[in-house]
Amino acid sequence: MKKALVLLNMGGARNKSELELFLKNMFNDNNILTIKSDFLRWILASLIVFSRTNSAWKNYELIGSRSPINPLTQKLVSKLQNAISDIYITHAMRYTPPFAIDCIKNLEDKNIEDVILLPLYPQYSTTTTKSSVEEFVELSKGKFNLNIIKPFYKNTLFNNLILEEIFSKIVNKDYDNYDLVFSAHGLPQKIVDDGDPYQIHLEEQLEILKNKLSSKNIKFKSISLAYQSKVGPLPWLKPSLDDRLKELQNSKSVIIYPISFIIDNSETDFELDIEYREIAQECNIKEFIVCKCPNHSNSFINVIFDLINYQSCSNID
């Protein structure tokens, strides 16, 4: 095989040491902490890692002391490889192993010439897509013919599978009893103000999903977009998921779909399913449902086929 498909994602910790590594690498990323001075970024990153590792690890202990992103991604890679015989399938993580540099060495050893990069971030952000792609391009040093699959938040099959997952959680199909909230990882407002298109992409996707529901004559009690995971004192995108749940106080049923995630991770398994569930209980929300990410579902495998075969890619010379 002379061609490879590389799935890109942020990564997740398998143990406490990897959690510290994850935090260290993430906060030293100049796309995350946009401080111009590398030295000042390193100082701040070191302080953040020192102050957060122990408390963050307590959260990981509640979900089995490891992020689910690693086994789920490996399962996706295996299923893709079984389905596609003429393309080598692999993956690289931004902040924990397997790193891009090791992935690139592996591709070289296999004499791969053409590489398709698929960032597993549906919407584009400098903090995710740009960071992962930028690193791979820089480290590969022109060794491959690179093509990068563009953000796929408008893809029809992808949006269909989102609705399929939501529908599967509603047993009696009484949609008008449910408040539907699409939860996305938040960003500091400053990053968006500086031109990051992430919020625009999310709002565009929300309208696509609303139109699909309208065409099926399906009406939820309410449909909204909210942002999770805020840290630090700076203003972040609004509304926060905390505030949205407070607005839905006494709701009979709230269903959450993690719209910015492809693979379940600590932010879905801990934040959404444990932390925000507690907030929902405090708000007297009687039923709180968290949808699963696409993960390695057959529907998502079909999305990847579609992206490889039909969606335009951007070429890196």
C-alpha cells in the first residue's frame, strides 16, 4: 500500500502520568495559550499543570482511571482497516501517544507516499484542527503528498447520524416533551474575536439540524446550543451549559448531544454524564440523557467513506 489515512485527535490519558503529559503538552501549545513568549507560556503552563493534575485525576478515577478515547479510536482504526484494504489506516494524537512524530516514522517505514489527514473535529478551530494539522505538516517535512479533509460539519451523512443517535434515546417518540441541547467544547471569547470560525461553524450546523428536523415535522420542546468546559477567569463563549440547564429548571426531559466531539472522552464521560448531570439534578430536571459520540459506529464508518471519496480536500504542496 502506498496510501494512508491518518486520523488526528487530541488524545487522552491512560494513567496519571499521561494526564500530566496531556496537560503539559496542551498548555505549551501556542494555539491554546496564545502568549507570544515561549518562556512565559512554559512558566504559565507549568503552574497550570502543577495546580490541576491532582484534581483532574480525581475526575478520571470516576471514569475508570483512563480516557475512553484511546480504545474507542483503536476500534475505529481496526474497523476501517477491515473495510478498506488498499489504504493503510492509523492515527496520531496531539498531546498523548501515539504522537505524530511516531506516526510519521511508521509511515516512512511502510514506504507510504500519499497521506490523507482526517482531523476528527467536525468544526474548524485553531485550537484543534489547526493545531493537529500544523504539527503533522511541520514534522513530516514534505515527505508525503498530503491531503487534508476539510471540516465536515455540513456533511449530510454526518448530520443524519447525529439525529439517529438522538432519536434512539427517545423511546416513545414524544419529542415535544424534550429540551434538546447541543453541547460544544467552549473557547475563550478572545480566540473567537481574533477570527476563529468555530462558533460560526457550530451555529451553521445547528441550523442544518433544525432544518432536517423541520423537514421531518419533528418538534422538540426547545433546541439550543451551549458551551461546556470553561476554565479560568477570561470570558468564554455563551451560553454556558451550566446556565442553559438553569434556564431549563424543572424540565421533564433534557437530552444532550456532544456536537463538537467525534470520540467519547473525559469531557463526555465525566463532564457531561457526571458533572453536568449533578447540575441537572440540582435544577430539578427529571430526566437527563447524554447521547454517545459517533465513535466506531457503522454510520460513522460510512461518513468517513463519504469524506474520502467525495469531499474536497485541501492540498499541501
